[in-house]
Amino acid sequence: MADSLILDHTGQPFKKAELSRQVAAPSMTGIRNIWNFGTQAEWLSPERLAQILRDAAEGDADAYLTLAEEMEERDPHYASVLGTRKRAVSGLPTMVEAATDDKKDQDIAEAVRVLIRRPEFHDMADDLLDALGKGFSVVEMNWDTKRTPWEPRTRNERVDGEWHEVDGYEHRDPRFFQFDRITGKQLRIKDESDMLDGLPLPPHKFIVHKPRLKTGLPIRSGLARLVAVSYMCKSYALTDWLAFAEVFGMPLRVGRYNPNATQADINTLVNAIANIGTDAAAAIPDTMRIDFESPGNSTGGADLFKNLAEWLDKQVSKAVLGQTATTEGTPGKLGNDDAQDDVRTDILKADARQLSNTINKYLIRSFVDLNFGPQEQYPRVEFQVIEPEDTAALTAALKELVPLGLKVEASVIRDKLGLPDPEPGAELLGMPQTQPQPATPALNQQQQQQGCHCAHCSSTATAINRQLPDPAEQALDELEQDGLANWQQQIDPVLQPIRDLLESVDTAEDFAAGLQDLLEEMDDSSLVSKLALQMFLANGAGDAGQGA
């Protein structure tokens, strides 16, 4: 099969024969050897850290990337907050939006949905989010060519007779890559054929995620660079804290020797002082002695190291999550209206948008180009950030506004509350139906049965009767509302000839003269019929009220 003329996202021609070849696989002897990088965190010092960060900014980032990896392995707090930020994005629901409503674009979008439903898709998203700490992350796509592909509606929508799908994703060690020396933004793969500049990444093979956590070079925007100083200071604080804990409360051992002691005698005394702490026994000459001095006041020493370590952890939480309440358990911040999410919402939205853009640029476009050919518009994969609805505020607003006439669809409110539409025949919750109690007739009946006609009972019955609405008045009010409901439609046939006359004349004299001839044109039949019906019903309601 001849190579396709498809171009990649940089406009370079692409050869499909490269799809089945692993480009950035590690080797035992080549430049991409995972065992050649050693450790950087073991003997970290301010001078060494400054050199590592300086080298990374100048293009040699191997030591920095190694340190960033070790920081996640050695510091539980940094690993926790960074993992929280990663999982907050990779755990979001994904949605595929078709380019248009055309049948062809809908078919392409459905093929993309099949692609992202596979479990390895979200694992790949986790690997891409490694860029949050290091500044960039690279995943190599393994393509599989099949003869029994996804079937579009019409076969001529496919580029050729083969179907290309991603068989898996491989996260590649970031130390296998380097940025170009001109812009510092174009990623290149290290290779023995060009040890200085490396080779350009072949198209349709790699997904490169470079989150914009700050403006500038990608290698300077990783969170590891931001928290490296805090990590180093915390490691010093923990080392000193452990040394302090080892001797805390132990008395000071002082050896004394006379001026005539030889160097051998002094060495014997020193060894005795050192061993007495563990063996609780020592042998020294009579001319020497060991005194035990009370330890000095060390109150607050343990708190000093603890407070320093906790303060540094809070700075790391602010840098990674944007807040400290959920990670540090700040009193008064959780369980009330001021409670904060694990990751601040604006940070989560930015991470989700940038990851979506990366996947659409490298994975979705490559998948569509290889199987359907280049398109004017492409479907989009979006990681959806669904903000929790304030149900209490929504309920309070509806309670106040709906009685005032606000029209709201019930389905919209159910969606906001996360409730499904009710099934046909399902038992529904609703307002309890209250039946009016015939208080007054029962009271009057009880009075008649007892034969009580005292002033107290008569006044009580009269007061209760006054509180109940008059049925006749209710009927008249309903007739009035019904009569005024369509008054405009009833009066329009009467007033329309007058409106037509106003539009046809220019002076008041002509209008007054024309009024004399309008009586026959006014159609008052509907208005008269309605008024007659209302008068009849009102008369009946009044007679019924008098009879009651």
C-alpha cells in the first residue's frame, strides 16, 4: 500500500509505515538507558539545588527531572497533594462533541467515543498529567492496523481499506527528550545520530502535554521547580529533628583527665565516653573521671522542628492545590459554608481545559486523519468539570419567586438537583392535600343538640362564621376574574373601526365626522353575549347566597 499524503499537525508529510515502529523505546546500551541517571536528592544542598535548576533552564534537564521524580518518592506530603491534583482531572467524566450535525461528523464522533471508552484511555490521561510536576510529559501511541474496522455509514468516508486504532499507550521517560536550543519549546527525542540537538518527533506517534502553569519555557513551569526549595529545607528540618530526638533528655557526658595524661590515655577516655551511652559501662584509669551534667533547657526544641516542617508543607499545598484547608485540616474551614474542595475550582478547570486541548490536538486529530482523512472541523473530547449545585440557595429562590409568577421547567430543576425524570406510574412526592373542616356547622349542630342558646355560644358561632369565606362572594369573584380574562379579545371588534378611522384621517374634524357612520361597523355581539352570560350567572350566585 502506498504511503498516505496526510500531513501531521505541523504540516509535515507522514508515512504510515512509521506507525508500527516504536520510536522512543529504552535500550540497555544507547542514550535512552533508564539506569544511567543515578540520584540527585541524596546529597542535596543549596549549592547543588541551584546548579540543578540553572542547568535545567539552560537545556540540560536530566538532573532536574531525576530530582522531580525523587521528590514524589521521598516526600509523602508532596506526593499526596500532587496525586490529588492529578486524579481530580483524570477522574472527570469525558464527553465527545461532534463537529456538526451532519451524518458524517456524527459517525466520526461515534468512532471517537469508542476510542475513549477503552480503559487505557484514562491511564494515558494519568501519564500525561505527570507534566504537572515536571513541566512536560510524553506518551507514545502504539497503532494497530486492521482489515475489519469500525464501519462508517458509507465506505467512501474512509481513507483506504485499513482501519488504524490505538492498541496501547506507553509513557516515555521525560529524560529521553530535550527541548530545542533555539526556542526552548519544541520537544525533540535524544538519539545517537544527533547527540547535540536530537531528532524531531515523528507525526502521529506521540502525545505531548505541556501545561501552561506559568508563562515562559515549559521546563521552568513544573511544580517540582516551584517546591524544590521547600523540599530541601524540609529534608534539613527532618534530619535535625531526628538528631535532636536521639539525644533529647540525655545528660551531657564530660571526661576529665590530668595534665600528665598521654594521647593514649585521652583516646581511652574518649572511647569510654562514646561507649557509655550504649553499653552503660566503661573502663578508665584512676587518674581520669567522667561527669554527667544536667541537660540545658531545651523546652520548645521539638516544636521548632515540627512547626517548620508543617509550615513548609502548607507552602507546598498552596503551590499545588491553591489552598491548605483540606490538606491541613484548618479548624473552622471544613463542614461549613466556607469549605474548600481538594483542588481549587479555577485550577481544576484550567487543568481540564489544557489536557482536553492536548488530547484533541495529538490523539483525536491523528485518529480522525488516519481513518477518515483530514477534516475541516474535528470532534472534541472534553473533560467536564461539574460544579456542585447549592441546593439550599436554589430551593429558597424557587420558594420566593415561583409564587410571584416565575415560570421554571420541572426537568431543569431535576437536572440541577441530580434527580431523574419520574417513571410512568411511579409514586410521586407532593404537597399533602388538606380538606377543609366544617367547624361551624358541627359547632351549631352540637349547640342545637344540647339546646344551648346562651350569649357565649352564640357569639362564638358568629365569630367562626365570620372567619369562613362566603360561598356567594367566592362565586362572584370567580365570575369577575373569568369576565376580565379575555376582555381585550371581546372589546377589539368594537374598537377596531375606531382605530381604522384614526389611521385614515388627518384632522380632528374629519375624525369627528366619521364617528357618526361607525356604529353599524362595530361588532358588539361577542361582548353583549359575554355580559349577558355573566349577569345571568351572577344573579344565580346571588340567589343561592340568599337561600343559604
